[in-house]
Amino acid sequence: MHIYKQLPSIGIFLLLAVPAFSQTFDKSAASDPVTMQTKAFIDAESYFFWGGASYYGLRFGYNYGLRNERHLFGMSVPFVHNVFNADYGGFENTTGMGDIKMSYLYVPFFERNTIGLERVSLAMEVTAPTGEFLLGRGAGAWLYKPGVIFTMRSSPEVAFYPELRYQISGGYANSVGGSGGQPNPDDPDYQTRVKELTCAVPMVVQVKNWDGWFSLNVQYAHSFAEQTSFLFLRTDFGRMMGEKSAASLRISKFIAGQPRLNVMVQANFSFFFR
């Protein structure tokens, strides 16, 4: 329980950290899913589940990248609202804080402006059970998600970011495969331990005369706890809104597998620091 007392001070440090130690801003970083640039961001998230339940959230985050472009630390705090399509004794619509997410990126290999393999990034995400799982606002357990992401460039305007991640929980959770670590609002009781392998192959295309980008991303997940698989297709559209700010819209659609999460829509605004 001591970690909960430390989380506010960690968040204050990240939010107030002087960004002068981060690297010079490059506009292409706005579309890079593993950018090492320092930024503050807001995600407006909407999750629509099969059966009529829905989940809305505002996620406030800060990523701090070191000047050497080898290390990045991040934290995000979500505030969520759940809508249940069932009788939960007056708790069908609740609002509150969700699960806090902390992240770390390490880049052991980086060759700038390279056609072919440009970068290898090792990732670690840790999600703390700060949301109330009985009201569907959290997983109810610590979640750990290590992974590796490759940056591969076929031209200066086209890049691929294949990634492989494995998510496990430290205890029994009400979040199971197919929702990317999000709680399942149709069943807010504990279910099982999370054991999920995910892989994705995002393709990002820069549109320089529009000062923006678009991407396609096939996302596959396999839940070992349920012995079932899920397939999603995600599209992203984004553009620079200023010299150091960007906005994007992301839509993920369930394609195949055990129906649970149907559509996910995310609007993102990011402000980058030098």
C-alpha cells in the first residue's frame, strides 16, 4: 500500500520536471508511437462494448524523454465514466479515477534517417489498481506489460512499427483478453489472472503538404486465460496544429474473435517541449 502514497509525488515530479533536458523537437515525432520527445497529452477515450455497455475517459499524461534519446519515462491518470446496460443497484452510471499507468522506454539501437531497421525500443508498462473495479473503473489488480517495438522505414515518408507485448496481472482481475487492459463493464467482478499476448503492425504515412499523417494498424491479441483470440483494425488520422502541438483521431474496430469490445474511439491532443 506504500506505493499509493508515493504516486502523487511521482506525478508531481513528472508534471513539473523541467523539459530543458529533452531533445530538440522534430515534427515527425507527433506520429511516432515510440517517440522519445517530451510531451504533455490529453486523450479523450470512448469504448463501446457488445451488449450496450460503454466506457468514457479523459486521460492526462506526461512523457519525459532524455536528451540522448535512449530513455523515456511516462505517467498518465484517467478519469472515467461507465454506463452499464444492467441493474447494478443504482451504480449503473458512475464517474471517478481509473487505473494509473506508468511507462518506460529504452532504446538499445538507433540509426537516424536509415532505410530499413531504424530503431529497437524496449517497453514496459505498469498499471496500478487505483480505480474501483467493482464499479468497472479498473482492473482490480496490478498489470505488467513488457514488450519490444521495431521502427522500420521503407522511405522518408513511410514507416512500420511492428511490436510484440505480453501482459500479465499480479492477481485476479476483471479485465480479460480483447480489451487492452481496460475493465469489462459487463462483469465488474473478479474473473481470472490476465495473460495476454498482443502483436501489431502499424504503418504510418506522412502527408507533408498537409502537415499531417495517417496510419493503419492490424492488432492481434490472444488471451491464454480464456484460450481465445481477438483481431482489431485501427486507423489514425492526425496533423500538426502548431509548431509544437498536434491532434489526432484513432478508431479501432473489432474484426474477429470472442465479441466484447466493439469499437474504440480516441481523440488525442499533444503538446511537445524542447
